[in-house]
Amino acid sequence: MAHSRFSASASERWLACAGSLALSQGLESEPSFASAEGTMLHALGEQCLREGSDPCDFIGASYKADGFEFTLDDEQAAAATTYVEYIRGFSGIKMYEVRSNYAAALGLDDDLAFGTADCVIWQEDVQHLHIVDAKFGRKFVSAQENRQLILYAIGVVETLRVVGDDPQEITLHIVQPRVSAVPVPYTFSAAELQDYADDYAEAAAKGQAAIDAYTPGREVELLPYLVAGDAECQWCPAKANCPALRKVVDESMKNVPDAVGFMSSADLSREQSRLVLIRMYCD
């Protein structure tokens, strides 16, 4: 299966930390129970939407995903049902598991930047495009200016224009059954989408420059491209070998005196804000 170097699912990381693309080459995060469950529920939702069935019809059925085995229970079926019913509430042309190629908009080769949108809804009569993403985790993810979904929208809009359509408005939806009962959509114009594309193209160029400049074993040379932060580092497979993250940890270790009580409130606040990063690095 082809790999998207500038993947939409990792965009929160590489748009903020261009060097992470170079540093994480050849590294992949191991599948977890939670990610495998999400894969399973996405597949179930797609199946039900295509067939007209309901997730609850499959309670007790066995599934395999990413090396894990599941027996669909009531709670999982209810989560998938929330997504399926949300999609069924829309009019328009509905497409599932849609490949979105946004490489051209980012100034990249076609095989470097693409992703798969869970559901795309095209309302031709009002020239309105909806990008819907299902997330089955327990951490809230906002649809507002969501980089992953904006990248999907960029690629889908380009495709629609090729066939003669011209979206004027785009709405992003994130369905999170285990977090929020009702999604909070984010709507913006086609002109604003172009602004996002321009900004992302700059970040992509910086990411490619980091890849071109990287020599394995000389990670410190990537420091100008690296940004250590909670969101940037959380899912990065290269954080154990990241000089920017190591620098944050080293600075904190040097700054903490034997008696923490002698630190000012501002210093304590700064060091406390680094605790998440220090834990990530230690892990």
C-alpha cells in the first residue's frame, strides 16, 4: 500500500513541526487496541451506510483489525450507530472512504500527499461540500480549523472542479459518539479554503526541505525545523530521537534547583508546562 508522506491524519504534527517528517522516516507507531477498535468501527459504519443496515444488527459478530480481535458489543454498536444516523440525516450525494489527493495544492508530487475521508457529501443544488469524520476515541477533537479535514476538503474540491462543479461553502463535521452527543460543525468559504491551502503549501515546502537536508546520525542539524510541543510530540514515532525534545528536557533538568521552593512562580509555571513533554521523552 502506498504511503502518504504528508498524510492528513498526521497533519497536526507536520504542519507545526516540519522536521518531524525527516526524523520519522521509516518509523511507524505500533497499532493499539484503541486504534484497532476505531478501524473496526469505521469499517462497520461504512458497511451499514452502503448496505442500508444498522450496526445493532451485528452485535455479537466477530471482527479482526490490525492484529486485534473484537466481538461487537452494545456500546460499540451504539457508537457506530450515532455516526451512521448522522450521515443519513443529510441530503445530497454521499460518498464513503473517499481518497483525497491534495498534493498539487501543496506543490508536491502526486504520490506524496493524500488521505481518505470517511464521508463526503456534495449538495450540488446549493454548491455546499460536507466533509464528515468519525472519531471513536474519548478525547475531544474540534472541527474548527481542523487541519486533517481541511486537507481532505482541499483535495475533494480540486476533484469536483475537474468535473465542472464549483463548491462555494465547505463544512467540516467530526462525529464523536463517546465525547459529544451533537457535533459542532465548522463552515467556511471556498476563498478561505484557498488561504488554508496557501499556508499549508508553505509548511509542506519546509517539511520537504527538512527531508532533503537530513543526514541520519546528524539529527541536531534538524533543530531549525523541529518544534517540541504537546500536540506535535504526542503521536510522533521519532520523539525518542528528537534533539528538540531532548533540549527541552535538558533545559528543565538544569533549571530546577535542589530546593524547588526557591523558584519564582513564573519559573515554576514554565517548568510545569513542560511536564507532559518530559514524560513523553522518558517513556
